[in-house]
Amino acid sequence: MNFFKTIFLVFLGGTLGTLVRFAIAMTVPNVGDFPTSTFLVNVLGSFLIGILYAILVKRRKRDPEGATDLYRIFGSGVLGGFTTYSLFAFENARLIDSSDIVLTLCYGIGSVVAGVIACWLGLHLAKTFARNTENGRAND
């Protein structure tokens, strides 16, 4: 894939991811001061990148260039635009300023832990699905 086409596709993916994140932010209300939509977006994005990674590892074996292009579009583009680390950092700083240390720790630590678990679940779910699909084809 040429350089300008890659940039264009990452741009389109990022735009799509940003629009979906915005839609979630407009429809998922905060619970008190807890930034619910950012938490949801980051955990969901972590889950999806786990799935994407598992799919692309398998694809890389037969189509390394295609796997790289798909990562650029969906990983860097869509999920990069969808997830919200800078907003996550800002919301933690805002919670610290509010002097609610318990809520700050729950949100900050909870986001990281939930994100890592979601990524791990997505990765293993996709691997299990791929393995079961292969086994199903082998039995045909």
C-alpha cells in the first residue's frame, strides 16, 4: 500500500472511531462524577484491539503486508480514534482536583485493570474462535 493511501485510510478509520466515541459520549450518561462513557470506550477499545491482534497474527502468516495495512486502518485508525487516553488522563486530573481520592483511584486503576482484562479476553476469544473454525474445517 502506498504511503498516501495508508495515511488516507488511517484518517478515515480515525474519523469513524472518533464519531463512534462521540456518539457513545452523547448517549451514555456519567454516573455521578464517574466518567462512564470514557470508561466504557476504553474497555471496549481494549477488547476490540485484543480481537484485532489475534486475527492479524494469524493473517500475518499468509499475508504480512495485508495484516500490516489492516492494523494501520483498524488499530491505528479506528481504535486510535475511538479510545481516549488523553481524555482519560484529563478526567483523572479533574477527579484529583475534586479531592475525591477514592473515586479517582477506582476510575484510574479500574480503567487500567478492566482494559487489560478486556484486551486479554478479546485476544483469547478470537484465538479460540479461530481454532474452533479450523477444527470445524478439518472435520469437513
